[in-house]
Amino acid sequence: MIICSCNVLTDQAVRSAVEAERPSSTSQVYGCLRCSPKCGRCAVTIRRLMDEAFGRARSAS
């Protein structure tokens, strides 16, 4: 599924980058995928995918 329309990033591309590179921030994920954030709406989804990959649960605020 496409999670970033600006850069046409799929959830699978993000998961692969997170697993391979172990980035610590969403901006590092963009770097791994050789792109940069445009509108930023996908950052929340990228962070959620990172948290899932690293086994961290996000607390509801």
C-alpha cells in the first residue's frame, strides 16, 4: 500500500529500509529511501512502522 503520495513510498519499502538500516528517526528513513519529506503527512505512519519493527508500542496520548 502506498503510504507517501509525494514520494510514492509503499509500506513494504519503508519496512525493508527499517529492517535493513535500523534508522532511529523518520528523517533517516527518508534518507535510506533516497528521498525527502514533502508534506509530512506520512511521517506518523512511518513512525508507526518503525515502532512495530522495533517492538515498541506507542502509548495513546
